[in-house]
Amino acid sequence: MNVSIVGKQFDLTDAIKDHIESAITSLEKYNLDIISARAVVTADERKGKKGFSVEFIISLPNKNTIVIKQKDKDVYAAVDLAIDRAKKVLRRHNDKIKTHKAEKLEEIEAKKILEEEQKAYAELADEIIPMELDLYKPTELEEAVEKLKESEKQFLVFNDIDNHMRVLYKRGDGKFGLY
């Protein structure tokens, strides 16, 4: 980070420069890759009252330059107030970057497909009539084979004597398979 400190109509002491420099380096904790920071301290005297104006210009990559101006009677107070405002701006920018989650194209397409399926299911829900099945009473395997032989169905789902759900199906060779 490039740091420059300039005094206009005002001679900067080493103490003021150190204070401003330490304040600017405290902005690095937001991990925003600050390109440069410039501090301009100006002495103002209006209507017999002395005051100081501090301006911070902070350049960030992929964002416009941040400019913060602060006036106060004391140089240190003006610097502290300006740095507090800069920290607030940088913290908000950092939070935006961390909390912003970009959706992948696959996720967007998956959401669209899910919505279409839900619409189709809602349309079919009026046509589907729930019925009670004979699945709940245990059936012996021989009885299930006889039921499947008598019907034209390809498979039969039933609960066996041990109360396990089983599937009996007709194979191509005329025999029966069991899951």
C-alpha cells in the first residue's frame, strides 16, 4: 500500500505523521488490498477561529475511490474521526464481499427444473386418487406367487411373514424373481 501524507498551509510534525500513518495501517485489517492511501491535512482559519481539515483518499481495486473529509479544532481529533468513518466504510465493503454468494448456473437451472416439476405435480395431484393397499397384512410367499400368476401384473409388492417389504416379479423365462 502506498501511503502519502501532505500538509497544506500547515507544517506536519513527526508525531502527527506517525499518528496518521498508524491510523492508515490499521485499515489493512479488512484485507481489501488497498492500493494507496493519501492524507491531506489543511489548516483553516475563519472568523478568528483555527481549525483543521483532514481528507483521506483511499483507492481500492474493483471499487471507486473512497474520499472522506473531516473538520475539527484539533488535528488528532480530526484524524481519528476521519479514520473511524473510513473503517466503517471499509467494514461495510468487506461485509458485502464476504456475504455475497454468487449462484452457479447449474443451481439456477436446477431451481427452474424443480419449479417446473412442482407445477406438473400440482396439476397431477387433482387426478391422483389415493387407495388403501393390501400391503399391511403379512402374506406368505406361496400366496403372493399365486396372486401374481392370477393377475396380469408384472410385479407384486407385499409384506412377508417377518414383516419385510418384498417385491415379486415375473421374469422373461416364465419364472419369478424376488427382492
